[in-house]
Amino acid sequence: MRTYKTGDIRNVAVVGHGASGKTSLVDALAFVAGTSKRHGSVKDGTALTDYTPDEIERKYSINLAMAVAEWMNAKVNLIDTPGYLDFTGEALAGVWAADGAVVVVSATGGVEVGTEKVWDYCERRALPRLFFVSLMDKEHANFEKVYGQIKERLTSKVIPVEIPVGEGPEFHGIINLFSKKCHLYKKGTKAGEYDEVDVPPEYAARFERYSQELIESIAATDDTLLERYLGGEEITRDEAIAAMKAGMLRGELYPLFCGAAELTYGTRALLSKLVELFPAPHERPPVEAQKWGSAERVTLPADDAAPFVAQVFKTISEPHVGDVTCFRVFAGTVTNGQEVYNAPREAVEKLNHLCVAVGKDRFEIAELHAGDIGVVAKLRDTHTNDSLSAREAPMVLPKIPFPDPVITVAVEVKQRGEEDKLSTGLHKLHEEDPTFHHEYSGELGQTLVRGLGERHLEIVVGRLARKFGVHAVTTKPKIAYRETLKGKAEGQGKHKKQTGGRGQYGDCWIRVAPLPRGAGFVFDDQIVGGVIPRSYIPAVEKGIVEAAQRGPVAGYPLVDFKVELYDGSYHDVDSNEQSFKMAGILAFRNVTPNARPTLLEPIMEVEAWTPEEYLGAVMGDLSSRRGHILGTEPDGRMTKVKALVPEAELDRYATQLHSITHGRGTYRQQFHVYQDVPPDVAHKIVDARKKELEEAKKE
Ligand SMILES: Nc1nc2c(ncn2[C@@H]2O[C@H](COP(=O)(O)OP(=O)(O)OP(=O)(O)O)[C@@H](O)[C@H]2O)c(=O)[nH]1
Ligand SMILES: [Mg+2]
């Protein structure tokens, strides 16, 4: 593949709801352009950008993947992204690497939750967009309805540039409002070939109406054009396209196209519009980078003469190859074999075998110009979201704001002894996929993994096995219960041992009392007259603190209580620190069971967003989880519900919310407070914990 100059590059993210036809479209565009030699299909597992074993087996996209369509002397870098919300981080990364987005909307499904999500991502990046109404040949396809939904739910600035001839199985042509021509397709069309004819008479009225709408929308974005239009002057196709491109750059126009990717209908016109309407990298606002090691910020245009800076937006880890790094050059150029610098990691990286990716294939190239996208394998210490720059001018770009995890499960290895391999594997997977997180909780004795959904974590566990040979299973995360005291009590702890030579002797009397939530542990030394020597008092406290790790109810840490040490005795020869520590432990164990100990559970503050129509169901579900609703308020298109819910009742809540709201609800949670567990629930927890501790003893 030849190299392309900045002005001839278009970086286009293909985004949309799951199964809207993105991967099929990318495959068709690359094939029709001639860059890819084979027209693949998702159903057969041959689509260009769904090439991993997971994707072939499941028939949906999991990873962002690249393809190229060379068209009109330009190189269109196509970034195919998954639609499922579990992989939404990939869509976000795709949007961040692009200069324009094709928002694919299915002619049967219309605007769905995934469409709204990617629309928001594009808004955050102020990305020029066009719509592609896909699957026009599918039964029940409805162009007008989808157009209406886009207008109502995404933007009033959408404007059709094409209208279909026939719908569903009758779909066989597309009228272009710019060229005022109709493209008719025949069954058996292989690469988007068509016959160009005049607009059929039965479409004349519709054509007139839409043409009028189009030209008025364009003219409205440009004063001189508007004047000429109102003065009755003709506006040429080139003028209209230039005005539309300018309007798109300012976010004032979102043109709409249609077609059927599998049949290749509409692909040629779309390719031309990607080149004509989307900006080249230098036409987008320049990026702002930070000079490494200083607070100074520099604005960098997508210019070959600017210092080199690039961002890694994706790492693919491939069998036999290792990590393949996808990066977008934002400024400057880079050549094959050049050394670049990853400043925060202090890593010099050599870009050997610099390539362009087309699906799973990679083509070596001599250089990349400003704005282009490339891939390179086997970097030493560079990961997703890192910046690369020149050694002499180290810089970092703002990070891609990957979404926070919404679901947590525990993982354990099937085979003892693989724990180290597990933690290495998880660490590598996080560097590859920043929406996946992991941590070891010493308190719970569990490795916790967090991600964007059950499907996401399922895929991660699959990767662990395939790539790192670690076979792991997921389990429910344990809950970090606590215990506290409701009443006061007092008593003794005496440790006395007489064996052979020197004995052990420690004796203390304590009073325990509850403290308010969050107060922690307070130790009050009331010893007078030296009944316990000064030097042994800290040992008593130490013993109590240690014993409090296992409370009297079910062996959970005891919190928020006070201990007053008020009496004791010692032995001149046999007393030592160890003996007084033991006395402290014994005192704790003797006294706390009499101070009405109870179980506490973590309560989370939950904020859930749902469309109004599911509000009742969402609140009902939260209440059934022992939740306490704090209130509701409108928030944009959604209604926000705030509630306090025990963490124990939130296992896989994301999945349930997803199903109640038909995929549209989202939520976040954070720790709020520890609260008493109701007695009926406490019984169950205590029983389960007893079993768990017994099992642990056996092992
Ligand atoms: N009838 C018809 N079906 C299509 C067309 N394009 C794609 N499909 C089918 O629609 C389904 C989804 O297509 P994909 O291309 O995988 O959709 P996607 O948007 O990439 O899906 P995700 O990767 O899961 O987000 C597949 O079964 C395709 O065969 C089309 O033009 N016409
Ligand atoms: Mg796909």
C-alpha cells in the first residue's frame, strides 16, 4: 500500500447499536473500493474486521478493528467498532482516533440505546457525523420512521441526501438529491454497480420535497448562499457539497444516507461522500499536548512539520505475534524503523515493521504522515492510552476518557498454584483494555475483576485461558461485613502459664462500649497505681486490635467501639509483653459477646438512570433489593433515581437494570455507610460464614 499525505487521509469511525450492520458495511466499503479482495460476511465468519476466534464464533464484534478503503485518490481509514455496551470502551477509542463518524442506524431497529451512547461520545469529541440507514433490504425496513426517530431523539439537524427506491425486499435503488439522479441496482450486484437513470416519475413529488429541504438546510448555514438561494439563483453541486462539509465541521448539519451493505447497494456513493464531506486531519481543530515534565501546553496542528506526537488507542494481543499497537499520529511524521519515546514510562520504542492494518492483515509501509493511523508489533512497554513522541520533544496527549466499570465479580484459578499466572494475566489484560480492572482484596481473600458487563468479563476470562493458559472461574464477590457493639460490658482477660522454667503472666480488666458509626477504635488507658506496668499497656491494646479482626458474631472485623482498660495485675518474673497481649486477646473474647454485638453491612449509594417509562419498574426492583429510594429527578433524556441499597443485594445489578430498561438504563454506585443488618438476613449471613470458616479450617 502506498503512503498518503495528510490532505488525502480520512479517519472514519463506524459506530452504532449492536447488529446495525457496521462490520458488514466496513467490509463492503473496503471491498467495493478494491482495497480488500474478498467480500466477506459476518454470518460466514469471513468479515474483514470480525476476525478473532471469539468474534467468528459469536458473530458480533468485540474489538475495535481497522480496515482501509482507497477511493478517489484518498485513503479512508475505517475503524469498525462493536455496538454492544459491554465493549463500549472500544467505540469510545474509535471515536477518539477519528476525524468523522458514520453513525449506522438499522432501517428496522431505528435509534436504540447503543445509537444514543455513541452519539454522546461523538458529541464529546465534537466529531463531524453522517448517518447511514442500513439494512434497507430487510423485511419491515422503514426509512421515514428511522429518519423521524433520528430527528426526535438525536438531532434536529439531520438532513437526507439520499432517499431509497423501494423498501424491504423491494429495495432496489437510491435517489441522490445532489446529483438529482437515481441509481438502480440489479440482483446479483457484486461491487455496488448500478444503472444511473432519471428520478422515476412516481418519486418526483418526494424528490422535490426532500431536495427543497436539503438545499434550504444547506443555505441556512451560509449567509451568502442563503441570499443567492432566496434571490432564485441556482446553487451548484460543488458549492452545496462545500457548504455541507463546512456545516458538518461546525456541527450544524448531519447528512443522512442509506443502503444495504451486504448487497453492496449504496456503497459507492457513500465512499465518495466519506472523501468529499469528512475533513482531512488538518481540517480538524489542532490537538493540545502537554510538554512532558512541565505544565506547558502546546497546540499541535496535523502538519508534517510539527513535532511528532501519537496516541495509542488500542492494543491487540495476537497469538504468535504478541502485542500489536494501534496508534493515531496527531502531528508530525514517523518512518519505518524510527525510534520514538514513551515519556511517562521512559521507554524508547523502535517502530520496526511499521504497518497499516486491513482486518487481520498488515501491510508494511515506509512512513506515516500527520493524521494517519498505523500499527506496529512488539513494543517493549507501551500500552493503550499512552502517548508516543520524539525523544527531543517528549509530549503527552490527554487520555481517552474510558468509561468506569459497572460490574464486579471474583475470579479464582481452577488449579492451585496458578495464582501468580493469574495476576500476571490480569495485569496484561488491563494494559490492553483500560475498561477492565482487577485487584486483590486481602480482606475478602478474593481477586476481584471489574468491567462493563457480564459479557465483557466472560470474554476476559476466555482470553486468560487462551493467552496465558490460566483456567479461571468467576464467582460471586464476597461482602466486606463488619461487626459492632450495641451495649456495654466489662470483664477480665487472664493469661497464665506455668511450664518448666519461666512462666507467662498477664491480667487485665476492660470495659467495652459502642461508638458512633465511623468513629473507629478508641483505647482508653485508665490504669492507676501501676497495677499494670506502663510498658505492657500498649501490648494489651495490640492484643485487642488483633482480636478485633475477628468479631464475636461471625468473625468479621469489629468496628466503632471503645475499650477502657481499668484494672489488672502482673508478676515480677513471669510477665512480659507477649503475656499482656494474650491477656488483651482473651479479654476481648470474653467481654465483647456480652455487649450485644451485631452485624453491619456496607450500604451503597446508587444512582440509576432510566427512561421515564421504566421508572416504576426500576424503583420497584430497587425496593425489592432492600433499597431505600431517596428521590428521583429528570436528567436530560433520562430520569435519575437515587437510592441506598445494601451491597449484598447489588450482585449483577447492571445486568438486571439492562434487562428492565431494554438496555437503556445505566448506573453507578459508591460506598455510603455501614448499617445494621436486619435480624432475619443476619441469621443467614452468620450461618454461611460459619460454614466458610469451617471449610477454611479443613483446608
Ligand atoms: N438483510 C441484510 N442484512 C444485513 C445487512 N448488513 C448486515 N446484515 C446482517 O445483520 C447482522 C449484523 O451485521 P453486523 O455487520 O455484524 O452488525 P454490527 O453492527 O457490526 O454488529 P456488532 O458488531 O454486534 O455491533 C448480520 O447477521 C448481518 O448478516 C444488509 O445489508 N442486509
Ligand atoms: Mg460489528
